[in-house]
Amino acid sequence: MYKTTKVRNSAMLPIKELQMEIDTSTDVLELKKHIKDEFDLPDLNFPLFFKDRKYELMDNNDNVSNFNIGAKNTIIEIRRYISLDKILEFKEEISKKEIIYPHGVLHVETCEAEEAKKRLVEITKNFIDGALKDPSNVSFSIPSRSGDNIGFDEETELVLLGKQRIERQFRSLSSVKSVQQLTTAMKLLHEILTRDIHQTKRDMFYGDVNTFENQNTSDNLIEDIGAMLGVTRPSLNINASAKGAVVGHLEFTDKDDPIDCRKVGSSRQISANIDDISNLQSDAEFVLIIEKEAVFSRLSEDGFYDYVPSIIITAKGQPDMATRLFLKKIHDELKIPMLAIMDADVYGFEILRVYSVGSKALSFEAANLAVPDIKWLGLLPGDLDNDEFNIPRKTLIKMTESDKRRTKLLLDEEFVRRKPEWGRQLQILIDKGYKAEIQALNANDPQFITNQYLPIKLNQGGFI
């Protein structure tokens, strides 16, 4: 039976669309030959997608009648072929890596609530014993989180915390206040751990607002206590507010609920409690980490995760701890390549740095949060003048003096010197004097990232 339907060639610019008469009794390979002739395509090396409410990849041996050709508002879409050779090479690198932490750095661990409580009680008991023996010199010994105790380690490619320590003692009115705040936080954490329940950092602050005075104080005390006990924040049963989202080829269990991220609508919010996530399964070829929520939404609506089986994640800007923990879990358990798409500016690069090597604020937890294997896929500063991407000049933004200063400071960072290709991209920003947001790619075509940019970059292995 012959039916008329639309065939859209999204593998070219401008996108071309034809009304075609399709023999529904044929198989997809024969259909591709017919389409090749109609569009004057050079070869058959292109995938076909069928649009209903989402894209479904058509296999060559499928019968065309299976796809309801001729139904209302259906379109057969031609897309670019993507070779995964470079992705497979990247995957091989991941499987061979083993992190060995250097001597002289603080390495915290994840443990059960009971173990964290035991360490908390032991430190408290030692403090009380010291106060009874020598009250003028008793102190809590806490790892220093100051800048001179934080450094980049070339072997692990992580920002790590050294073993310098500070002593919080009863020697002045100000130090008494800081010890009171610390012990108040320890008391609240002890109660949470005893009950084995979870709280947010905001809940912790409201546990004693008059003692803490502001949330920055209680937030910092949580990090100090974690470093002092040698445990991660999740081990203290403290959750940060989660803002990240995920969609694509990933299945897992959240508490007792099975979750399929291909069947969650436009996305699923990432859980604030990483301990609830288990049984990760995926056939994804890679993970895309997207800075901007708008770009994430575009790729989700376009079903890019079915174009090439993939997982798409965003933290909607600066990454929160829940998203970083989730990514780290995917990386460690599934060994899937991770590719980042950030704005081509210094702020996008700083977000990439947090994902990749960690942040100074949480340097003692970098090993549990950062993923040094992450590759920078785009938007690269070098892409801005690439004729293949045809980014309009009107979308380019002049760099401010502050942008330039921050970029030059980044060029002097150890982790950038360790990744010279990243450094070259930062230098392009300075030399050209302009920057751009990811959405500049879609200025001429709202689906350019989906149909052109990502297929071209992935096929060429255009990530660094």
C-alpha cells in the first residue's frame, strides 16, 4: 500500500522537506534507497527517525508499516550519521584509570550514620577529658580549609586539602563563641545521626538560629565537622537542596521505586539523598552535562537521548552537591564517558572546573564529587569562528575587563597547565575578545544543536 507522508531532511541546512509517496510493505533499507534518490543524497549512511510524540530509531530490517506511515502529523526525519569511534576510545581510557591519593592530603570516606556518630562521640569525649585536665588549652583540632592548605594534585587531577590543622580553643571571647557554635552544630548532628534521619542545611540553621546567627556559619560548621570526622557530608545525613535534572537512557531504584529516565516526561529531578539511589543500569554511550536548563529542555524535547543512546543532566548553572554526587555515582558504577556543554565564557569554564577537578570550598570531598575524566565538548571558544557552525556575529558578546582578568588568572592555574588544550581555548577567548552563550548555536535554527552541532562534534571527536 502506498501512503503519502512528509520526509524532512534535518541533516542539512537549510532543512529540506518533501511530500513523498511511501510503499508501506517495504523494509526500511528500501525506504532509505528511495529517500536517497528523492533528496539526491550521496550515500545511505544516515539514520531515519519517525516522529509521533517522540523519536524512535528505525532499524533497517523493520517493515515500514510498523511505523503507521500516513497517520496525522507524522514525519519521517533524516538525521546525520554519528560515528562513535572517538567515544569508544574515550571509554577505554576510563576503564584503565585508578586513582591513588598522595601522602599528606585529607581523604574523607563515606560511612553509615552509626559510624559517623561514633566518631562524633569520641571527639566530644576527648574534648571533655581535655577540659577536665587542662581547660585553658583544650581545643578541637580541625583541618584547615584556608587557601594555603588547598592545592591541585597532578596525579589525581583533583583539588585536594592538605593536613594542616587549626585549633579552636577557650582563649578569648571570640574563640569561646566559635567553640559554642561548633558544639551546638555537633549536638544537632548527633541527634540527626541517632535517629538516622536526613535534614537540609537550612534545617540545621533553624536548629539554633540565635547561636549560628546566619546560615553561612552553620553551613561552614557542617563542612568543618565532616573534615574533622573524616567523613563525607552524606555520611552526616545532611542534604543540600537539589536542583539538578536528568533524562535519557538510565534506570535506577530510588528507595523502592523503579525509575526509567526515558519515561519521566521532560525530566526527573535528581534526588537530594544519594543514599536512596541504587541499581544503576544503562545502555548509554555517554553522558551530556549541560550548563543551561534551556538547552537541556531543548535536547529533551527533541529526544536527543534516543538519537544516540545517552543520559542528559543539568544542574541549571552552578552545580549543586546532589547533582555532583549523582554524576560521580554514574561515572564510578557505569564507567560512561562524560561530555560537558558550557557557555563559551569564563563563567562556563569555572562551572566545568567544579565538575572536573572540584571546588576549593569542598576540596576535602573532591575525591567523592569531582570527575577528572570529563571532556569539554562545547561550546568551545574555537567553535565561534567555525564556518560549519555559522554562529551569527550578533550573538557574540564583548568580554569585559573583569572577564579578561578572570580568564588570565585561570591560565595560571595548575589544572589548566595540566590540560593545555583547555588553556588554548581560554587563550582564544582573550585573543578574540568576545564570548558567547550555548544558545548562540540555535540563533538561526532552534534545533541546530540537536541536528547539527552535536552530531558533527561527536562524529569528529571534537571534545578535549
